[in-house]
Amino acid sequence: LLRIARDLDLPLVATNDLHYVNAADADTHDVLLCIGTRTTMDDPKRFRFDARDFYVKTADEMRRVWSELPEACDNTLLIAERCHVEFNDDANLMPQFPVPAGESEESWLVKEVEVGLHKRFGDVIPDNVRTQAEYEVGVICQMGFPGYFLVTADLVRYAKESGIRVGPGRGSAAGAMIAYALGITELDPIKHGLLFERFLNPERVSMPDIDMDFDERRRADMIRYATTKYGEERVAQIITYGSIKAKAAIKDSARVLGYAYSVGEKITKAMPAPVMGKDLSLAGAFDPKNSRYGEAAAFRALYESDPDAKRVVDTAKGLEGLKRQPGVHAAGVILCREPLLDVIPIWRREQDGAVITQFDMGACEKLGLLKMDFLGLRNLTVLDDCLRNIATNRDEVIVLETLTLDDRPTYDLLTRGDTLGVFQLDGGPMRALLRSMQPDNFEDISAVLALYR
């Protein structure tokens, strides 16, 4: 390299191969390599790094390493000084909905809501409905979200026109009259006493968030439609990072250090039981300020009395919290006004070509990117198949959205707790609650859900 630089009169640049941040991380990195290659530390043929200097060196350390070529470090500094990246978390990156010539997103939303209200309520729109709709449109335009509702309504419209079963709406979005008018939800919020302010509140500015449920077999079709409509360069799925949790870190460490499987089992069984599905971290087990510190007394006693347990846990401490592998968010899709490559780093997955963000959901939302949840719901698949079977076997076409909410046999089924597979009502405690409350109208079902949640 030095000869080529001299022969071609090219400046030299000093760099350092990096695999971990601090010099003290070398041992943890070695363990991580064993986990990745499914080998143990005492395997002489295992893949390993012989040196221990693959960390981020200081400027002084680099200059000592390259003392014979100081100009190489000078050039590294020159490059660093020419690099400048800032992230703007005030940018408006909401996707632009294509509106007819002469219209803005705001004016087109007003017209679409008006058309939708007439579809829902007929020629004469009740005064309280119109007042509520006008109030909501005003809040939405004031907060800068008209495009969001136009995009969401367009996605739901496409699904319905394409025969893709769509849920009737979930969460706080059901409190929005304009969501009902635009066909995004199927429940009249005034009739059911739902509050718009739970969904959007001008005093607490946050991005709207409407979860859309689709037949799980057709979720990919919806992502494909959004990609085609707004451009492949503006749509991506969201990355998730699977991190190494405490118990996994202990079991991995025990295996890599050459201990029998039973050693890792003994240590993890000494840890406190999870609370709400969440384990106590290793750091928390040794931190007197942690609220669950007292629960880990038996675990700490094992650590102090058993040298093997101490060695395993000390190794696991370095692994806990590290990222094990990337994944994809089960529902989230990012839509952006600008090409995503100009805003965030993205990743094209090799096996299927899917475009995925390299920033997680929190970072994407902080930068003003629109996250929409495309949820594949198996209940909708079952419902769709059921309706097709009824049409085939009984030559009877049933439209779910027109079914009344006063069917006595349905309430009898709920009061018996026969709700296996009924979305939101099939948990064991929920079945017991239904049996004790004996619901006989739709308002009772709303109350049961609210109380349980």
C-alpha cells in the first residue's frame, strides 16, 4: 500500500478495524463469536480474533500506532471534518396524498368527509353529527394531519374494493366521527359514546395512530399497494432488534464456557420469576436501588457461593442487552414524503428483497416519519372463510357490517363464556367475567372490555 501510494501520488489514510467499543469488551466479543459459531471457548479450531485491539481508539492511540506515518492520521482527521450529518425532528415527512388539481389536502379532506357523512346518514345530516365532524376536521387541519386521514381512508377503500377483509376499527380511532365518515371505522362514535379527544387532542400534540386490521393472508397485498401508490423508495417495513436477555445470556455463557446444560438451568432457576412476562435484569439483581433487588437474594447467594455460577454470571453480564439479530416489526410500515434514503439508513433483505429501515420504530417516529400498522388478523381470515362457506352451503350472502347487535343466541353464548377464538373476549379471566356479568346488550360488552383492560 505504501508503494502504491508513492507510485500514484495518493494520500494515505489511517483506519482501525472495529468490532466493539471499549478495550475491555474484547472478552465479551470472543464469547459472542463462540455463540454465533456454536463453539466453545476451549475449542482450538474455533473462529477467533488473535488480537485484542478491535476497539475505538483515541486520537493519541492512533497517532502512536501510526507514528511513522503522521500524515495518514492527518488525512483521517481531514475526512472526519468534512463529514456533517444532522437529523431534523421538526421536518414534515408525512406522505403527500394525490389530490385533484386546484385542491389542497385540507380542502379535499373537507369534501371527502362531506360525501362520507351523506353515505352514512343520508340526505339530512343530524346537527350534532355535523358539528362534531366540523370540529374534528378543524383540529386535524390545525395539527397538520389531513394527509394522514386521506392516506388511511384510501388504504381501507382499496382493501374493501379488492375483497380484502378489513376490521371495523380498533382503539381510540373509533372515537373519530371523520374516521366513520371516511369508511376507516364502522362504528358511529356518537351512538356509542366514544371520545375524539382520546384519539387526537390539540393540547397534546402527537402523531395519529390508526391500527388497520386485514385478513392475514392479504397483508402483503396491502403493503404492495402502498409501495406502488407512494413509491418503493418512500415505503419500508420497520426493523426490530432482538437483544440478549438475562436468562439467555446465562445459558449461552454456560454453554460457551464448556459447562453442562444443567449448570445454566440451575443458575436461571435461582433468578426471580418474571413479572408481567418481564425478567429481572442481571444488573438489577445486583443493584440495591432496584425495586426487585430483594427478590434476587437466592440468586446472589448462589453467585457468591458457587465459583462456576460466578464465572458464568460475570460472562453473562457482558452479553446482556447486546443485539442478537435484526427482525421485522410484525405490523409497522413507514411511509415518507421524501425518498427514505435521504432521511434514514435502509436495508434490503437478501432473501426476499424487502426494504426495511435500519432505525427502529422510536427513532423513525421521532424524525417525523409516518408509521402505519398493517395488522394481519387471523380472526378476519376465519370470518371471511365462514362467510364464503355460508354462501356456498346455504346460498345465503351475509354482510357483517349490517348485522344487528341484538342477537339473543350471541349473548347466550357470551354469558356461558364460550368465547374461544373471539377476539379480545377469549382469555380465561375474561370468560369468568362474562359469566358473572351476564351481558345482554352491546353496551355491556363495551363495559366488560373496559373493566378488564
